[in-house]
Amino acid sequence: MADIIELLPTLPVGLFQADRDGRVRAANAAFGALVQVSVGSPVGAPPWANAHPGDRASAELQWRRCIEAGDDIRLEFRVWHGEGRMTWVRIDAQAMHDSQGMITGYGGTALDHTESVGQQLLLDRLSGVVGASDDVVIILDRNGAPVYTNAAARRLFGVDDELDLIRDAAARGLLQAIRDQVPREVIASSETSSWSGEVGFRGPDGLQRTLDIDLLLHRTADGVVEYWGGVARDITATKHLQSELTRQANHDPLTGLPNRLLLLRTAADALEGIRSTRNNVAILFMDVDRLKDVNDTVGHEIGDALLAQVANRISHATRPSDVVARIGGDEFVVLCDGNIDEHTAVDLAERIRHSLSGRIMVHGVEVELSVSVGVAVGLPAHLEGVSCQEAAIELLRNADIAMYQAKRRGRSRSELYTDAMRAESRHHKQLSNELERALAAGQLRLAYQPIISTHSGRVAGAEALLRWDHPERGPLLPAQFLHLAEESGVIVPIGDWVIRQACVDTRAWLDAGLVDRGFSVHINVAARQLAEGTFVERVLATVRQMELNPHQVTLDFDENTLNDRQPGNLRAMQALRRFGVQLALDRFGTGISSLTALRTCEADVLKLDGTVARMLGTSGDDDPIVRAIIQLAHALDMQVVAEWVTSADQLRRLRVLGCDLVQGHLLGEPAAADVFASRTNR
């Protein structure tokens, strides 16, 4: 060995000879350069003499163990060189024997193993990271046999190690199923190529799964596939979540029906389908009447259950090809695609309406159900110059307009859309917008009609009547715009203004001595006002600010306010009455449950509608209905006011029948506050 070392001093491989304890007897220059930090001879010291302090003890221990076991020696350690450079040295040595077979020492090599160790270290780290990843990592050879799989891949295929992927027929089938879904052009390419996409397969648990795969096909220089490598993510749960989110985005959560977004998309597709045909598309727009009453009286839980029943009944009343959707709180739509004309659409609307009319039981609660339906038919001609999406929105808007027309005409009915309805709807919308600005613009005013005692002839009160001096349409009466105020909610600020202005004028008349202390101003209030949580406080604050006695204010409400069955409305009226504000049941005799109204709400005044006492004095006979009403009101400790008194005979008969108060054009027409005051002064 020494001769070889002397003959090969410049060999780049480090050669050495050592005794049993590892002390170097001889070494070439390459060995010294590899294991020595400083200039000197390595002879007499072990190879690891200049090793990293943390490696010396372990290297010596490993040397001894190999000697004792009679094994070849192999050990690694680090040596620090100048400029902070570290070298991994690998020692391989074998025993040398003499002619008798006795061990005379050990000879071996020392190699710079830095690069190999670095690569192995990197490989170990990569393997650790990849092995812990939830993503599937797999490498296959050209024949499809697994070269590497991480734990996630083995879990996905239901095996324990790579060999099982070969032995297990089901696992091989899954691998093949995935490979078969790779595009053929990727496989047929002669160059290294990659592909990303989704593949589906049925896993070992029998569940259908979806993988998002990034695949690499590595080829040799002659184009032969050398190996397959890929990273795959199981996106089954994500796909299900996306599908559920898409379903939720396009469906109503309460009923499971398509929502407005999906309906319009479906309607646009249907309209596109009739563009070059003679077929029609119809939309039926349904609104549940008085759903708010149900929610307020028996609770939203019952209201939601009612809506679910409505959805179920509509689905059973429509045709299999019709699309039923819920696009709002109480709004349902049926899309009829195909050969349907106006007559058939209206018949279908009536069939649905009848199926949703009457009393039904909802969770043990009896609920009165009815719907108003608007029908609009889309023709191919309606698609000229517009997109299908715009046409779908227009068709839905037309059905909505027809539905509101059904509401205005009494609810629980069907209406077919006409162009005249659109003009009327546009007029109502414009007037509603103008009404919202009328109060700030000072266009509203009050006119007062006197209420006269039939026995003394004194002015016992006055009814404050709202007027709108429209800059273009002229003076408008409440019947022309109050329904718009209630629909838009502007009735609340307008109502507050009316109450305040009426109290201001009453205070002025009292201060001027034009009316006595028993005078009371009558002010009409709507259900929407009573429903406001602070309505009672606002009224009482105005009365106190004007220093009026509460009985000098009488609030008029009609039977519809009671029929709304709003507990809050009744509580508000009862609270006002406890504080001394008088209540008047207005237009009595026009509703279908007048006696029920008397029993429901205690009032101070009953205002007899003019249509009830219209014929008094014409036949010479006392009207028994009027007499009975007056007697009933007196029995309930209520005063009776007869409205619309237009003749002297009518006034005389009312006085004979015991009517307390009267008002009408015979006694005084509505007039502004200053004119009313001048007439009262006379």
C-alpha cells in the first residue's frame, strides 16, 4: 500500500493506511489535503483528527464498532476549511492481511462527499415535505409502475406501499382510469410535455371523486417516455362546496325554488328559443296578499311555513314544463315556455289563484290565503332590437305591473298586462316621486270642513282635509294621491305634518276665541302611521307643545285599519285614548264587518258614511238602519256624526233620529284655516 501511495502521489483520490486504532501510517497528498485543515502531515493521527468537534467522537466510535464486528469500515464526518467552507469526507477502509492471514492494518480511501451529502440532504428534506403534504405526489416509470408515492397518494388509492399499487388490481385500475383521461395529444407528443386538468374516478371507498392534476411526461432524447410525474389535489369537497354555493346563489333558501337571478337567466334562454318561431313565453307574477299581517299577528315562523305551502301549491297547479320561482318575500313567478297564448296564460293564472284562495291550516293556525296575479306574454316581436336579457327583465316588469293593477282593483284577482297599464304605472310612479317632494316644496295645505251640532247649531269641530296644489295638475284631492303616499311610506312624514298643522290652527282659533273649549279637530290617520313605533309619543308631544287638551284632537280611522289585524295599531289607539285623545271610527257602514269593528276597538265617535243616510228625508219614513246604528252607538257611549249632509230634509231627519253631529256641503264646504275662522266668527 505504501508503495502504491508513493507511486501515485498526485492521484485525486485520497489514499491512506492506518493501524487498528485508526492512526494513519501513510497517506498520499490528496488525503492530506482533504482531511487536514493546516499544513502538516496526517501521519500519526486518525483521519478524523481535524473533523468537526461534533463528528469526532461518533467517527471514532463507528471505527471501533466496525473493527470489533469485523466489517468493512465506512464513516462520514465534516472538516472545516478556510473561509468557512465545510467538506464532507467519506472514509472507506478494509482490513489488510499478511501471508498468515493476520490483520496488519487497514487501507482505504477518502473522498469528498460534500455534493452527494448535499443532494441526499435536499432529497430527504423534499421527501419529508412531500410526504407530509395533503396533495398526492406520484412518479411512475415508463411502464406505469410506481417509482415514488407519498402517504397522501397511498391513502387515495387505498394501499400501504408502492408495491401494492402493482399488486392491487383495483389500484392499478384507478391509475389507468386517470391516465386514460389525459388528452391523447399530450401522450402522443415526442417532447417532454405537461398537462393540467381535472379527472374523475371512483375511489376504493366507492365514492366518486375529482382530482385536480398537474402532470409531467418526461421523455428521453429520442422521445420515449422515461417517467410520469404528477401532483394531484382531491377537490371533491371543493367541487361539492362550489356546487352548493352555486345552488344557493341561484335558489331561494326557504322554498328551494329558483330565485330572481336564475329565473331571469332561464327566461332569457326561453326568449332566445322563440326568436325565430311562432311560440310565446308567458310570466305569471304572484304576490301573497297581506302576508305582513300574518307575520305580525302569528309570527314569522308561521309566515315562512305559509310561503312554503304556497310554493308547493303553485308547483302542483302548474305544468311540468313550467318554471316556478320565488323572487322576493311574498312574490312568486311562473315562467311558461312554449306554445302558450294570452287565453291559456290567464286560465293558468286563475287555476293557480283558486288553488291559493281560502282558509288553510299552517302549524295548527288557520290563515286566510289569497294572491294577486299579473300575467304578461312575450312574443317574438318583442325581441326586435333588444337582447334576450333585456327582454326578460321587461317581461317580468310587465307582469309586475299587471299584478299591482290586480292589487289596486281589490286583490285576489288576475290581470293581463296591457300597454295602458304601463302608462298608468308610469303616471303613478311619477306622481309618487313628486309627492315625496311636495311637502318640502310647500305644496300641501289643509282645508277644514265644519262639524255642527244638530241640536245647538254650534261648531263642535272641524275635519282637517289634505289638499295638494300640484304645480301642473292643479289641486288634487286625497283620493288621487294618498294611496301612493301609503305605498311609498311618505304618508308618515305627511301625516306628522297634518297633525302638527291642524293643532297649530286649532290653537290659533282658541286663542282668538273663534271656537269654544269643547271644539275638537278631526284628523285622518292611516294604518301605516299607527304602525310607527313612536307615533303615540309624537302625537302627544305635538298636543302638549300646542297646549291643547287631548280631547281637542280626534283621530279618524276607518275599518280597514282594524281589518289589518295589526296588534300594534290597536295598542297605539288604545294608548292615545287613555291619554284623552278621542278616536272616531270613520266611514262606518261601508265595510263588511262593521259590527266587528265596533267590538274590536272602543271609540268616542262613530262617523256614519254618507252612503248609509243618503236616502233620509226622501220617502218620509225613518230609515230603520240609520235609527238602529245611532241607538247602538249611543248604547256604546259614542257620539254619531253623519257625513255628506246635502239637503235640509236629510238634516231634519237626522235631528229627529237623534244624530249628534253633522257635516257636509249643506253646512259648510272645506275651506282654508283663515276662511274657516271668518265663517266661524259669523
